[in-house]
Amino acid sequence: MPVTRSELLFLCGGALAGVVVAKNYDKIKAKAGPVLAAAGAAVGDAYTAAARRVGERVEAMQDAMAEAAQGSASAESSPTESPAPHFSTANGTTG
């Protein structure tokens, strides 16, 4: 698959940028460190808040499912009408 001129320019530009950043990494790190630290803290706080909201929603869903299961179990255990006959009357036997 041939490489177009545009792709070659982007590849060379990326390599050149990588060389420049590698050569000046200590200076860049010193100047960008506080900014990146603040940004990292903000991202961490946002992630924590999002995870907390997701956890609360999951817990609410689990509570709703447990209540529904508990409600259906109590409805089955105490029916208001007599239960319908099952196998004993279906095959003609009693008792």
C-alpha cells in the first residue's frame, strides 16, 4: 500500500515533534508540571463524582429488583384465593 505525500508529511512532522519534545523534555516537564497536576486533580475529581453517581444508580436498581422479588415472593406465599389444583387433580388422583 503506497504512502501518499500528505501521509509522509504527517509522519515526518510527528517524528520531528517527537525529537524536539525528547530533547527539551526536562524544560517542558518543569513548566507544564503544575498545570498537568491541576488538570489531573480535576479529572480525578470528575471521575470520582461520576463513579459515585453510577454506584448510586446501580444500588438503586438493585434495591428495586430486590423489592420486586420480595413483593412477588410474598404474593405467592399468601394468595387471596385458594390455589389452583396442580398434578393431583389433573391426572385423576386425589390426596
